[in-house]
Amino acid sequence: MENSMATVAERIHQYLVDEAPALCDDCIAEALEITNRHQVQPVTSALGATPQFHRYQSECYGCDREKLVIEKA
């Protein structure tokens, strides 16, 4: 599937699988050029509830701020 045809959820999932560091929703939105950051939060929350990913409070690798981040398990 072409990247332009992928859903926001598919793009976020693939980005997290490909990228190792713990990132916040804002940095994920910026990296994927998703203009509405509020599209990212429900996806990262759902992914964080799966065994594939960890979602927790920590320093974001992208912006160096203490935030809720997600990374692959």
C-alpha cells in the first residue's frame, strides 16, 4: 500500500515500528505531517494498550520534554 493511501492509524503504527525512540504525540504528528495532533492521540492510546507498544510518562526523544510517550516493546 502506498504511503499516501495509508490511514493515519496505519502511518502511525508503521512509524513507531520503524522508529526506536520513545516519542510524544506532538512529535509523531510533526514527523508524519499530521496537522491535527488530536488524530494521533486516540491511535497511540489504542496502540499503547497492546503488547507491541509501551505508553508511559517520560522524556520525549524528539522534543526533550517530559510527556506521555510511546515506543515499541
